[in-house]
Amino acid sequence: MTKMTVRDVDVAGKRVLVRVDFNVPQDIKTGEITDDSRIRASLPTINYLIERGARVILISHLGRPDGKVVDEFRLTGVAQRLSQILGQQVGVATDCIGPEVEKSVAALNNGHVLLLENLRFHPDEETGSLIFAKALARLGDIFVNDAFGTSHRAHASISGIAKFLPAVAGFLLEKEITFLGHVLENPARPFAALIGGAKISDKVKMLDRMSTKVDYLLVGGGMAATFFKAQGYEIGKSKFEGDRIDAANGLLKKATQNGFKLLLPVDVMVADAIDAGARTMIVPVNSIPVDKMIVDIGPQTTGIFSATLQNCRTVFWNGPMGVYELQPFAGGTQALARQLAGLQATTIIGGGSTAEVVQGMNLADKMTFVSTGGGASLSFVSGEKLPGVEALMDKK
Ligand code: 3PG
Ligand code: MG
């Protein structure tokens, strides 16, 4: 990475303001944190700072409270979980800026950790206000960005603070950029990208970029319907994107010209409705009944995709193969997750719902790398510059 990291600055006794992404999923009813991977992923940076006697001030958002104080998005539960994991009491401030918070920061001892309240309780965070960024910057001597998952946002706490403090990358940010960058720049071949999810429109840029890098592009999920439409198949009641048929055709054409193989499903599971109790059947893609919709890839497709991945030395996966939230339609996604977990290959999992699947199946430690960023990893592999990375100091 060309950016300076926390290793390049002296942190002992300093107030180190660390932007983390503690935007963790919570149970809607109980508020219980259902997956703490993002908290755990920030530990290397936090522990490093504690060990070196820094005064650690953590800042994060949680959810989308829209610039207002919303109790269910308070960071108290996160502080509790972090305290348990660290084995050290982590205090929570009542806000993230202002004289009270400045007092709490001033009282912080070397090697201790304070978590400030949700940044998004202030509307100025998301607008990227430099006044707000400056108020945050007053709290620290050094700024560390370890919030890879939010680094595609030009928010005050992501790119703004870097205008007022020496700004370096944390270990998680460094790891994300290194793994995701490596897969695109220097993959061991054959290299396959397995791409799914509901819409092509979300992923056009990534598909385009991947198509110049991969040996195999495997496409499943809702977006496959638009490809079928482009090929002239009946897709029944499946959703497709009429304005993306050209994009699908473009990729089909590129596959023949650029010499990579584009694999689409050959069979699919269809259902009467998106409902776990709906009747389902498996059909070839050229025989989708008019009154049914695609909900998963079929077993023959799973077999072909698995066999292709089996020969690959690098696999990047982003997006489920079907409506995986409903168990009867999760078969294709889960079968391929297990397949990836068993490969003797570099396996890189995009964040968001793909990471959720892998975490939910307890397969994360069987993969080479699982990104903590959904939108951020998508942006990064699409070739976009991330504001949170750009803002950091360059290595000399
Ligand atoms: C995420 O989970 O996508 C990140 O924490 C960023 O959150 P946002 O999508 O609400 O900006
Ligand atoms: Mg997001």
C-alpha cells in the first residue's frame, strides 16, 4: 500500500482518534449484536495502540439515524461487546463532539480506550462538513482510518478529519486494500469471479473491470435474468432490468473477444412467489414457465460452477446465487460457499450479503479473506478511488 500506516507514526502517549466501522447487525427486537466480526476485525489496530500506550479514542457510526439521536442506534451495546473482547472496560461518551467529550478525552489514561457516541446523530457527518470534522479533530493528535467498510463515503469522519490531523491507515484498512488489490493485480491463474445478487445495475462497473482480469466469469443470482432476456429466453415473472440488456449483451460479446469464459446458469429453480412455502421446480433456462419466477440456480449449474472453481487458483465471490434469505432458495448459494471453503486456492469474499452468508455458515475462517466492506469492496474492485483512502498521507 502506498499510504502511511499506524506503524509509521509515534503513538505513545498521544491521543489517537481511530475511525472504525462498528456498524454491526443487531437483532431488531432485542438490539443484541448478531455478528461482531467488524468489532473483532478492528482489534489488531486497537491492541497495537493499547500496547504502545496511546490514548485510544474510537469513533463510528451505527445504522442510518439520519442526523438525529435514535436510541436503538446508540453505541452502548457495542462498547459492552468490545469491553468483553478486549478484557478492558471501554467507556462511552454521551456525544462525539463538544466540551463534555473533550473533558472525557482529557481524562483518558495511556493505554485506555474511549468510544464516542454515534457520529450519524449529527447531520454534519454525512454531508462531510469541515466544521464538524474540525470539532472531531480537536479530540486527537493523530487520525487513524480503520473503517474500510465506510471508506467509500466522503463523510466528515472519513475524509474530513484528515485535513486537520496527520492521517494514517489502520491494520484492517491496510489488509483490505492489500487483499482486494492483490486479487486484481496479481491473481494466480486460473482466476474466476463468481458474481450474483439482484441487479446488474449495482455491479456493472465491477463486471466490466472483472471481465478484463478473469479467466472465468460465473454469473448467478437475480441478475442472470437480464442475461437470459438478452439471449431471448422467456423468464416468466422474474425481475429483469430492461435498461441493462445492452450491458448484458456487451459482456456476452466481450467474453468471445477478450478470451475469458462467461458462464451463465443452465438450469434454475423457479417458484410461484418469493415465499418460503411456495411450490418450486427445477427447469432448464430455455423452459422457464411464464407464471413462475427464478429463485435460485439449479443443481446442474451448481455442478458446472463447482467443477470450474475446482480448477481455479484464485476465486473472488460477490453476491448470492438466489434468494438466499429464504432457506428453500438458499441451496445454490450455500453449496458454492461450501465449495469455496474446500478449495486449495486463494478465496476472496466481498463484504455485505456475501460475507453474511459465509459468516452465517461458519465458513469465514476457511476462506483466505472475507472483506468487512460491502459497498466499499464493490467500489474498490470496480476501480473507484475511495475517499477514506485517498485522504491519508502517502508513504515517503
Ligand atoms: C456499511 O455497512 O455499508 C457501512 O458501514 C457503511 O454504511 P452505510 O452504507 O449506511 O453508509
Ligand atoms: Mg452500505
